[in-house]
Amino acid sequence: MTTIDAVLFDVGNVLIEWDPRHLYRSIFLTKDGSADEERVNWFLTEVCTMDWHVQHDLGRSPEEQVAVLIPQHPEHAALIQAFYERFQEMIPGAIAPMVAAKRQMKEAGTRIYGLTNFGVETFDDTRRRFDFLNDFEDVVVSGAERMKKPDPAIFQLCINRFGITPERTLFIDDSAANIASAKALGFETHLFDGPDACLQKCRALALI
Amino acid sequence: MPAPKSLDGRRIGLVGLGRRGLAVARKLTDEGARLHVWTQNTEKAAALGEAHPLIEVEPCPRDVARYTEATLIAVNSDEALERVVFDPEEDRYGVLHGTPPDGLIVDIGETAPATTRSFADRVRQSGRIWLDAPVTETALGGTISIGGTDMALARIWPFLNALGTKVLHAGPVGSGQAIRTCGAAIHGQMVQALAEGLALAAASGVEADALLAALADSAVGGAVLSESGRRMADREFRAGRTVREQAELANQALELARSAGIELTGLANNADHWQTLLDGSQGDLNISSLIIEIAESRKGSQ
């Protein structure tokens, strides 16, 4: 087995939790004050959709994003504005076991990189909140490159920019499509589905 | 069209318009936030409200909390904090009485960690949420440490982010104030170590300037050495943190150590020094004036 000497981390739902539901559950309430899941689902499938938000991950600023969407749903302007204004409320916190493992790997001398589908402005904010997002050797942010996972080109960009060898790099991500792209380029991969299995994989590869 | 600002159209409450409160008000309005404020000095508040289109002055702390996303409290003592949050008086209801269920109250002053924790408990019992986020002079434009839940922090985050360059979640409620207290305890003892080092150098025939220049790039170099060391060498004790403030901070740290059940001899000795200076009417001088006492004690023992 080849030795792994670098780890490439996805950020959202690997190192920090992210889900727009966390924000809209505090906005759409039923009469008894609990979250109105039905309206939350409606809003995120009909108004602030993932197809729309993905444009932010591809480089469109929060201001442009909101300016594009509000004319289509003028009656929901305030709710749409909340999407980026209150973006941090979509992130309830860090995934602590993964943050600890990342630190442990770094201390052991493994090179740690990031590859994230994230907008530039929102990632800047998130980095100020979570200090462990500042100690990557380097990080590629989709919004800055105007391309995103699973486009093989963004993986190629990581290979060139970081000087990593796919066969000696473990890529951890919670999206099967991203994992498939990375695997095709020769990366060692782990489809993230909770810290337990991931830590087990890291142990098997002697990373922690 | 003017460039959008990070807090355009958002409403935040602010209680207390001392040096800290005013600095916070300036930063938040610069980012476009609309402020609802209350302070004990009504004339001062009214003047500010008239001067600034984004600032609205409220008649009592309760009203500050009514139409805002959260209330920041910047008062100067634990007693004042208790009054503005919990006061049940007819003419001056506290912030708690205007805060909606699940609403946020943020202690941005320099409160004792045990006090902020006990107020957090009382607020929680009323179904409201407390955070501690001391906005000290160094935190303003630097790192702000927050105690409280992650979700509460996420809600207040855009506002705190406008105040500091880094906003870090330090742990459960009280952690922000505990970090501030630990920082002050370390700083006080660094100043003492520096004063003793300079006294030792002088007693060994070494000029203060030679010592400071030699150590600037060493492991002990840094802001304390360059700022306090300079002051000690020049006997320049105006402005900056005063002995009185440091004595209070050292007492907070001692109290924190006592309640945690640990004994810290360096801290205890350091606190005694600040108290001695305070009793010797050096309270309003900069903490670097500790060099006077330490240099004198050398002469005294000769």
C-alpha cells in the first residue's frame, strides 16, 4: 500500500455542519412556536433553491445573488435577504472529532489541504468564526475559481497548485459525485458519513 | 448607489454609552446597523441620537430590547449590569422585560466570570439566551472570545464580526469573560516579570535601553516588552491601562482561581503589588509604574 502523505478536506458537513434549514427553522414557526418544516421545505425547494445558491459557490456575490432572485419573488424579499445576511445561522457548529483528527494529522507532519464548494464572501466570514479553517497549507475555494466540485478541473487545479500526488492523497467529502470525480483522478477517497467511519479509515491509513 | 454594508437594515440594541459603548456604536453604525440605545446619562444619549440618523434613543433598557435582534450591554460594573438587565422598577424596566422568548442578551462588558454565569442562568430560566463577549480595547479590532452556545453565537455573529477581526467561540457561557480574566492575569505578571528584570539589570550595571534592545527579538520579546519596557525605561506612566484597573482585574482572577479551587502563588503575589500601589495613591498611573515600587524595594533592602 502506498503511504498517504497529504489529506484534502471538504469543509461543509465534514469539518463544520451546514444546512440552510437551521436558519429557516428559526424563521418559519407554527402557532405553538416550533419549526414549520413544511414551509421550510417549500421555501428551500421553491424560492432559495440549491440551483440558485450554487451560483454563489461559482463566484456570484451575495449582493448579486439576492438582486437576481428578489424580482422573481418580491413578496419574499426579506426571507431571501436573510439567506446570506444570516448565513452563519446555517452553521450550528464544528464537527469536533474531525477538527481534532485534522489537528492530529497536521501535528504528525501530514500536509493538510482544503477543497470546498463555498462562496468567497461567506467562506471569509466562516474562517473568521472557525479558526481551524485558517491552518490549511492551502485551500481552493470554488467561488474564487469559478468552478466547483465535481468538475475534474478543480481537482486538477488542486494537484497542480498544491503539488500533491493523487495516489498519496486522501480526499474526504460527503458527496458521492465528488468522490467519484476524485477517484477517477487516482485519489485515495473516503465518502464521509459521520466521524466514526472516517476516523477508522484514517487509522487504517496510519494518519492518526 | 452606495456599496452595501454588512449590517444594512439590521436592528440591534445597545445599553451603556461609555467609552466602550460609544466605540461599539460607531463601528456598528459604520456598517449600516440601526441602533436602539439607552444610557443612564439621558442628555448624552439624546445628543448622540440627534447627531446620528441610525441611532434611536429609548426611554428605558426594556425598550431597547423590544424591536431588535439582540441587546448588547456595555456597562461598567457587575452591579450596573444586574440593574439594567433585571430591574423591575416601574420607571425603568430591565432589558429582560423587553426581550422576546429565545431573544439574545449579550454581555460585552468586563464582568466577573461567575457573575455572567449566574445572570445567564437567571435569563435562561425566563426562556431568553445569554452570551458573554467582552469587547475590551484590544478585542475591538482584534479577537473577540465568546461564551455561549454555537447557535446563539451564529445569530450574533455578524454584529460581533463588525467589531473584531476574529470572533472565536471559546466555550460555554462564561468562557469569554474567563479568557479575558486569564489574559489580564498573565499580562499583570508579565509586567511584574519585566519590572523585576529591569531592576535586576540596573542592579547589575546594565542600562534599561541595552536590555530592551537585546531582548526585542528574543523569546521574551513582544508587545509587553516593547510597550511596558519603554514606559519603565522612560518613567512615562500616563494613559493606557491603569493600576486601579489592573488591581480589579487581578482580584477577578483571584476570585476565579478560588472558585475553581486552585492556588496560584504568582497571581496572589502580583495582586498584592497592585493593591500596594493603589494604597500608595498610584491608582491612576499606568501599570508600568510598578517599576517604581520594585526599584525602590531594591534600594530599601540595601
